[in-house]
Amino acid sequence: MRESASGRSELGLYLALDEQPSHLPQYRRLFMALRDMILSGDLPSGRQLPPTRQLASILGISRNTAKSAYEQLQAEGFIHARPGRGSEVARLPERHQASHATTPVKCQTLVAAEVRAEVAAEPRTLPLQPAIPALDAFPLNRWRQCLARASGSPHLLASPPAGEPLLRAQIAQWLARQRGMRVSPEQIVVTSGSQQGLDLIARHLLTPGDKVVLETPGFPGTAHSMAAAGGDCLFWPQQALAQAQLPPTARLLLVTPSRNFPLGHSLDAHARLALLQWADDVGAWIIEDDYDSEFAVGEAHTSLFSLSAHPRVIYTGTFSRTMFPGLRLGYLVLPEDQVEAVLQLRRYADGGLSSLTQRALGLWMAEGHYDRHLSRMKRLYAKRRSQLLSLLSETPASDWPCLDAGGGIHLVLGLPVTWSDRALEARLAAVGVGSRALSLYQAATDQQARQGIVLGFAGWDQTVMRAAVMQLARVLNEH
Amino acid sequence: MRESASGRSELGLYLALDEQPSHLPQYRRLFMALRDMILSGDLPSGRQLPPTRQLASILGISRNTAKSAYEQLQAEGFIHARPGRGSEVARLPERHQASHATTPVKCQTLVAAEVRAEVAAEPRTLPLQPAIPALDAFPLNRWRQCLARASGSPHLLASPPAGEPLLRAQIAQWLARQRGMRVSPEQIVVTSGSQQGLDLIARHLLTPGDKVVLETPGFPGTAHSMAAAGGDCLFWPQQALAQAQLPPTARLLLVTPSRNFPLGHSLDAHARLALLQWADDVGAWIIEDDYDSEFAVGEAHTSLFSLSAHPRVIYTGTFSRTMFPGLRLGYLVLPEDQVEAVLQLRRYADGGLSSLTQRALGLWMAEGHYDRHLSRMKRLYAKRRSQLLSLLSETPASDWPCLDAGGGIHLVLGLPVTWSDRALEARLAAVGVGSRALSLYQAATDQQARQGIVLGFAGWDQTVMRAAVMQLARVLNEH
């Protein structure tokens, strides 16, 4: 700028300065402005920069500000100092016009009050939306006490990749107490929900092209996890799984033997043993997704894991429904000889989870809050289920069959054949009622696929449900 | 047992009852004992069970207990009732001897006091262990206040898979403020640390066999994540990356341009622009791992992400060092056109993270605690670094070269050529001093590999470091 000090260069500098975020220190803005001019070619390689004294006087800034900017340019290699000749722009590789200098992104500045408002805002769920437990009945204060006790300085250090030892011990004890399962804490890997468990297992067990047998209906996420790991997914209705016609080449079978999602069917002992025999015979693995056996009607059936004479069953559980969805904790129970390989994968997949939530949940279970909360919720959900059924009985839906097997935290109504469940879901969403179309959970190839609507009843009291059912009745009457 | 009531069957039942966990209700133990006998073949298909009244009298239990056990056996399909003939064992598939009935796993029962002791126990770190920030100077009470405020009922609902909106907005603002990066919150995906970010990107971008260029030395986990996604890893020393001899067939380059781990070298503007030009020319992607630019000496250099005219750079950051390792939070900054694909993968990889820690960190940043804490730590780490160097100057290590570029939270000493860094690491661990061998971070194929020892100085005060350096001096003197 000294020798070639054209009006254009100076104007460019003013413009470039103007584009820099105003909250930054002045030397930083000057550095960025000069850097952007070098990058854009406005200050080409070899061009000499004016002495800092001159630049400072042109811009009306202190010389130290100019010096700091030059120092940073030099530190990063944009300019270099030549003895007796001042600073000149370094020889840099050719470069396309920088897009960032011309397309500033607006950067909102949230003030503290707005931030607090955002944190305080209740995330939105729609009444009757499935998979939401009774957050209104969750003993939040007791949970916060566990959080507070868990948030001492030890939570600053990372938990092992397998999970916090206290939590793993508690899960093992709970499985023994409630599911009659005999597992050691060393077989347990804490995950951020069942989804991560499925992902780890798929990556551990599958080679691209391996056949995977999945239930239909089922969780759509399951098929995606399997496909992402290269699995070739085949869909079977749960009841048909039991007939021992499963492909001999399958590597993996994923099943919810205690409560199919979302229909709630369970497999009897004969079907369970047949599946285990098949897995033994063909050398396949079984993932037992026990996602809500806690809310079965009566007692949950003996797990596949417990029935397995040979260790070919991997068990997954989740706390999303028994605690709350925002917790994002679940677990795998692995055969002993698979633990090390899965942990190795886990180390490089995410390295483990926050110590805090794991420690808090460990305390929560150890002190009996978990068992007590589940007993209370089981009673509450039975009550809310019958409340919803009673409300529905006064609507046109009263003639539709209840497709599910009771229990759980949702129910499924079969739709008349002329209806589209996705259209109904959309119409209900438009009037503020959450629901899910049954067809969303069925394979496109499913011959026995049928239309239905899944309604959650666990998360809302009778008043909220009554208002939602009135909206539902209105939508049905308009049909 | 009625018709064929042999002493053996009765004895078997007593034995099987005895094996069941004593804390379970009696009917449950009876159910499990009978179930195990059916599974083991001691009660074969077609065998009639005694009437409940008779069984109750044999065992000295109430009839209702026996009835409850039979009901559960029937519900699960182990027995069925035949009108007028009582209950008989169902026809079940043949089955190998169950291993679970004969190999009970001992299940410790932690009492509340032991549990609290375990939670209170400080997880162990060794003095001078790298990658541990100053937990002794972490403002734990202020953090716990943020946690408490974040733990209201909204945290019970799940955050979106991309992360909590407040946290993403704060990260975008922080990157603008501290790194001069212009990104919108929509480009940010919150991860459980850099490791998950690398894993997601590798799975998103790589097809098996794709060439991946990695720095050496570098994080060993990086190569594992890339290999797990099928990447074929090539190792290059950081300085050699700049010479534009990179393979034209590479799909991905992973680089720590602002501070190599663990040597702390940075790339100048010329090298950065050459890498970007190469990526543009060959259509490769660059992952910029900015894992501790926060602790650079002076100001951190302009990020590769900011220099990139075309969006071919993915930026990753972590809070493990700036906050604490147990937080397990980090983030990716993605080019706008890659966000949806990565989020799709993330939905099925783990579905997202706990709302609580994300909300607490969002508050922490919004209220200025993050910036203030970093400024304090930067001063403290400069002080602790010079304290460690001064302590080392009085040991035989004083002659060894300091290989790293200053700053950060560790330093690297080059070992004399006759030494083995892994042997030294083991000897130091034996006397309670944490350290890492430099060779652990180098590719086996690295021609320029050298022996050195990585010592963390951020996590300990002068007293602890003095004791550790005395142990180090003793080990060196014995050499």
C-alpha cells in the first residue's frame, strides 16, 4: 500500500474492516481484514505492506494495534518481514475467490434473559403421541437430588467405555431381580439408548451382504442401523418367526419376544426355544430387544437370554420409557466372549458417555427409586389406558378393533379398510393431536400389512386426553 | 409328579428351588424351579404336574403360591391345562442342557452406604498423565448451578439428534468470537467428543478401500475409526503434508493444523492453502481437528475451515480439555450441504445425547463462564508448564530436548536414542507417575518416528508435580 497506495487498496481495506465482526478487538479486525485482502488477491504475493506507523495514521488507530495485526499475519505465514524493506505478502498458492468473505452469516447474540427463556421453554409434545412416558408424574425433585449427589468432582473424569461401574452393577442386579437373568456387570455395556446398542452390534457382527431377519411391524430405526452396517434386511411377521422356516444363511435375527413394537404380541416358550434352536443350528445371533417388558400385563415372560443354553443371544434394554426420553441411556447384555470386541469398537465409535447421568441413574437404582417408580407407573399406565379406551368408546372409533395386546404405554386401533393411516395421522397432527400411522412401522414388502393408528396414553392425564379425543372425534366425524 | 412322583423328581424340585435367588417371592422361585426342570428335561413334554393343592402340601407352601407359579408357566407356554386332566408340560423343541441353571453368577448386593462410597470415590489419575485439564481449578460449584438450572422438567424430553438448540447457538457464537469462523447453528452437530465426530464422518464419507491420509504422530483412535469404516490409512508427518505430494486418489485427509497432537506444530498459511488446493483439485475432504487451539501460545491461527473457499472442510472440536473429560461433549461443523446426510446417519447411530449436559453447557457458555474459565486456564497452564520445566531442569532429563511447540496441556521430551519410551512409561507407571510414550502416537511405518515421553502438566499443582518429578529423577538415575 505504501508504494502502490491506490485509492482502491485503501478503500478495500476500509470495506474489509467494515465486514469484520464489530465485537472483536480492533487489532483482530485489522488482521482479519488484511488476511481477507491477501486471500482474495487484493493484496497479491510480493506486495509490500505500509509501515505500521503509516497504516496507523491512515486508519486513525494506534501503532500498537497495527503492529499486533502484522505480528499475527506473520505468525500465520501470510506476510514475512524482509530486513530493511518492511513486510511483504508471502508467496501463497493460487486460490479461488473466498466465499466466506462475501457471505457473512448472521450471528444472533442471545442475551442472558433470552437464553434463560429458551432453557425454561417446555419442548413440545403432542397429546397422545406414542413413546412418551408420564413426565407429569416423574418424581423430578428426587431425580434432581440424585443428580446433585452425582455431580461431585468425580464426575469430571470420564467413565470407562463400558459405562460407570455403579450403574452396570445396578443393571445386573435389576435384571436378576426383575427378569431372572444371571449376568455379571462385566457383560453389560451402557449405551445412549437401544439405538446405539443396535448400531454397535450390527457393526460388530455384520459383514456387508449378511442377511438380517427383522420383525414387521417393528422400529424403523432398526432396519436403518442394520442397512448402514451393510446388512441385507428380510422382514418377517413376529408370529411367523416361530415356524422355523428362517433362512439358514441369516447371520442375525432381531426380535422383541416379550412385546412386539407396536402390537405387543409376545412369543411363547415353544416359539422362543425354536428360535434358539435355529440360531444354534445355523450359527446365527439373536438380538433380544426387551424395550418395554417392564410394562407387560402381568409378569414379563422369561427372556430369550435366560433360555439360551449357548450364548447366542444379545439382550438390549432402554431407560427411555422407564425413566424419560431425554436421559438417553440404555444397555447391552453380551455373551462373555463378545464383550471385549464390542468394547473395542465402542472405544472408537464414541469413547463412552457422560459420567454424570450414569452416576445419577446408578444412585437412583441403588436407592430403590427405580423399582418404586416402575410400580407406580405400571398402575398409572393401566389406569390411563382404560381412561383412553373409555373416552374412545364415545367416538366413531369405538367400532375399530384394538390390535395390541394390552399393557405398554400406547394402544393400536385398526382402521377400516377404506382409510389411510398416514392421512389420518396428518389430519390429527393438524389439530394438535399426536399419533403414528401403524404402516410407518411395517416393511413395504409386508403382505399382512394393515392400516392402524398408534396412540400413546402414558404421558397425559384424563383432562388432556379428553380434549385430544374430542379433536379426534371431530376429525372422524368430518371423514 | 403325581402319577410318576418319584423321589428323584421331588428331590430335583427341592434342588431347583434352592438354586433360585432367595430375595425373589416364593411363587416366582417355584415358577423358575419348575421352568428350569422343564428346560433341562427333568420334566419332559407330556408329563403331568401334580394338582396345585398336592404340590402345596408337599412343599409346605400356600396353594395360592403354587397356583401363581402354574399361571406364569401357562402364560409363557411351558405347560398347558387339559380339561379334567390338570396341567401337563407343553411339547417344546429339543434343547441342549441349559448352562444357566448350573452356572449361577454371583450377584453382589451393594448396600446404600457402599453405593455412596463408590460414587464418592475419586476416579484415579496419575500425576503427569496427559490429557487431564486442571480439575482442581475447575469452578465446580458454578457448574453445578448450571446443572441445577438445566435439570428442570424440559430436560426429560430428548434433544434433537443434532443437539440442544441453545448449545448449538452458543458454539456458533463462540467460534465466531474466538476463531473468526462464520457458521450458522444449523451447521453444528453436537457429539459425545471428537471420537464420535470422526466416526460419523468416516462412516458418512468412506467406502471400503478409500484412501485416508493421517498425520503421524496423531491420536491412535483416529486410525481405528477410519479403519472401522473401511478406510485404507496412509500416514504422513504433518510438515510433509504441506508439500502437495498427497495422493490424488485420497478421499479424506485428517489434520490438526493449529496444534499437532502431541507435538504442537502448526501449519502456516502457505501449507494450509496448499492443502485446500489439493482437496479442491482431487475432490478430497479435509477433517480439521482443532482439539486444543484454545491453549495455543498467543492467538490460534486462522482455521482451515475459514480459509476454505469451497466447502470441503469439516471442523471438529471438543470440550474434554476446555471443560473436563467426563462431560463427553464435542461437535462437528459441517458444510451446509453435508448436514442432512450426517444427521440421518446420526439418527441411527445413537439418536442423540442427554439433554441435561447439553443444556447445562449451553447455559455455561451463554453466561460467559466458558470464556472466563478458558482465560484463567490459559494463564494457569502457562504457569504450570514453566513449573514443570523448572522441576525437570534439576533432573537428568534437563539435557533432553523439548520436542513440542509450547502451549497446550502437555509437553514432550525427546529421549536419548538408546532409550525405549515404552519401557520408561512402564517404569514410571510402576512408581505412580502417569506419562505416555511418544511412539504410541506414531505409525509403525513412520520413518521419522522417534522416542519421547509425553507429560501432562495441566492437572496438578506444583506440590504434586514436585513429588512426581522426584520419582522421575529416581527412575532416571537408576537407568
